[in-house]
Amino acid sequence: MSAGKTIRTLLDAGLGNAPSIMAPGRQPLSFGALRALADDTGSALHELGIGRGDRLAIVLPNGPEMAACFMAVGSYATTAPLNPAYRTEEFAFYLADLRATALVVEQGARSPAVAAARELGIGTVELIADPAQPAGTFQLAAEGRPEATGVPSGGPAEPDDIALVLHTSGTTSRPKLVPLSHRNVCASAANIADTLHLDAGDLCLNVMPLFHIHGLMAALLASLGAGGAVFAAPGFDALRFFSWFEEARPTWYSAVPAMHQAILRRAPRNRRAVDGARLRFIRSASAPLPRQVIAELEETFSVPVVEAYAMTEAAHQMTSNPLPPGRRIPGTVGRAAGPQVAIMDESSDSLLQAGETGEVVIRGENVMTGYENNPDANATAFAAGWFRTGDQAVMDSEGYLTITGRLKEIINRGGEKISPLEVDDILMDHPAVGQAVTFAVPHRSLGEDVAAAVVLRDGAESGQEEIRRFAAERLAAFKVPRRIVVLDEIPKGATGKLQRIGLATKLGLA
């Protein structure tokens, strides 16, 4: 399906007058108009001397212009979306590490990215939006000509060109550069569309940030590549979600668990929107979705919840639970959904049998060929033709995968290995607990011990000792958190994911 595909050829999937990009209070942008916008953007870049292989860092707020800009620029050059919330020093690092040809920002933007680009001698290209025009319509303008390094051929990108460059979310070391080719991202878009049975009648409400692989691949590329549409909301806002939901009337949405939980908290106050929905499924990815939340989502919205397993190096999706009539198994991330997936021994290159715990490894057309300029990382990441994901899991005889944790996040309590996800699952069974995240805290003699942060359900009351007693009745003594912190909100990363590594320091427990 993806052979010879590029971002530009994906746009040919939609009928000319069919909607492609939509947004709150705006007229939709048709596929015909999006194709014309992409080609006009290619011409504008060519006039600036920018072409295939040149890297454009994109710093734009979530919304239709960001969606359209990614598709248009990605059709003719290499995109590198960055989080608009970065500080000047962070932008300076990422722009230099990317070797960006130019920076794309909103007209008149006061983003610290502009100052960082100026300091590095990187040209700025301004995106000029017109709110009176269909959603996503824009023009590009620049002063002077950026120092281009690519191939200003004037033609669209080719399948083996790099479409997208992202950094891994570094926790204890320097972030690694992940270059994804058009072949990679188009294979991933096709895999997601096949898994979800997407077609021209589907509309995705996107609340994921479009500087992140989840939003770019699952919501945007998979939808447009199937001829469907995307309703590009301006980021995630639990207070506004249901107004967008009523306006868009989507057939699906995809989010991270923390977002799903925030939506559930507001669902009782938005029964009209829920009852009038035309959803056919809900998707979750980028972090484990507690089985309790799956059950609550399915009961609230009366549609199946499909949990997928994904990572940047695989251009997002690796496995997924299937839609009905396929069998969904809550607590698992489903079966291989695109690439080949296996379990490898953590200390050798040997593949393990069903029921044995080890490291998840993958290979396939959607998987990157290697980190950029990082031979040491590549030497450890690839083994016998497989990419090591860094995730620990077990696969059953039917191919369903149960993630037991990130290898780096497994808690080593005096030699006893504890899966934070197992403890999360028990804590979430407590009737007062709405969210839970288990993490390691330093211990003088054991090396690490177990702690957890929880958020109580609205109106619920409970304390550390009562929750600990609940856990102690269901877990071996060494797995019971020695400290449970009750919070109003658990700190999250830029993409809405709960982050275990570093949480002890953030909460003053290190």
C-alpha cells in the first residue's frame, strides 16, 4: 500500500470537494484546496531556494494552520515540528541539532524561537493565515533567502527522502534525532487506517499536539491518507472538548490516557453531547490505558475503545487491539498492526517463546533505519535486524502483547524487580482512585523503593494509609508503595503523558 508513497501522494486520496481539514467556527478546507495549497507552498519554497532535504523547523500553535503547514511543507521539504512552549535555550539546542534551514512561525510571532534562530543565523519564514478563508489556508513570506542545503528542484519529495525529523524525549541523556522517511510515515499511516478501517466517511477530532508523532500520524496522516477529514482543535482543553465534540460530530478521536480521564470527568455534565455522538470507536496510545478507564469510556460513550502501542522510531503504531468483531483484550496493547513484533532476550539476540518476558523488538517498513549521527545508539538499538524498543513485555500464544514497563522504569528494589504498571493497575481498583502513577524513589540500602502518586475521583475521600492497606491486600509486600502522595494533579509532559522518570525529584521525594 505504501510503496512509492509520499505525503504529497497521500493527499490524492480525497475527492476534490470533500473536506480535509476543519476547525472550530471555520469553513472546511477541501482536498482540492489542500492539494493546491501544498503545490503553492512548494513553489514558494522553491523561490526561496528551499527544496528536498532542506529542514524547516515549524513552531506553530495547534490548529488548522499547523495541520495544513505540516502537510504542505512535508510534501516538498523536510519538516521538524517543535513544541511552541520551549524556552530560548531549548530552541537554540534543537534548531542547531536539526541543522535547520529555516524556521516557520506565525506572522508577527514573539516566540523565543525567533531570537534563537536569529542568534544561529537561521532565516525565518512567516506563515500568514486568513481566518476568513477555509480552515488552514495560509501563505508564506520571508525576508531574504535562507541558506538552503537541500535540492531546490521545485519538485515534490520522493519516497526515500526524509519527511519528518523528531527528537526522542530525553530523560537522563541527550535527546536522539529520529529521521523518518516518506516511506516510513506513509507505511504507518496505511497501517493505522487499516487497523481502524478508516475511509472517506470518517472524521477525527484531533486534540493531540501536532509537534508529536501521535497527532501527526494517527489523527492527521492516517485520516487524510484514507480520504477522511480532521477537525483540528487548538490543543487539548477538557473544558472545551465537548463543545468541539458537538460541533465536529466526529466518528473517532485519539488521545493519551490523561486526556481520556479528563474527558470522563466532564462527561456527566455533557450528556447531550455524549448522547448525540456519532462515534464508532475511541483510540488510545502513547501510554498504557488502565483497564478501569477502558471500561468507563466504553460505558460512557457506548463504543469500543482500541488501545494501541506506539513510539516515534516506528513512526507511531506498532500493535493495536482490533475493532469488533476482532477480540479486544483490556490490559494488552493488542497484536502486531503493521510491523513484525517479537520478544527478545534482554541480554542476547535470541527471540523468546510465547509466555516468556523480555524486550519488545520490531522491524518493518514504518521503522526508521537508524538514529541520525549516533552510531553508539544505533549499535545498541539494533540487533539481528530488529529494533529494540526498550519496553519489557510478554506475548501470549495469540500474539497479544502485555507491556510490563519501560526497562528503564522497572523498579529494582534490592534485586527484586517491580513493574510500575502492575502496581498502577491495583491502585486503580481502589474506588476512590481516579489516576495512579507508580515510580521509583531512592533508598539508602535497597537502591530503589516504590512510591506512587494518585489523584482521587471527584468527591471521593481517602488517605495514604488507607490506600496502602488496600494495595497490601492485593500485592506482595515488596511491591506495596512505601509512600503514596495524594495530588490534585499529577505532573505531565508536553504531550500530556505521565512521566515516571524524574517524578520523585519533581515531588520532592528524591
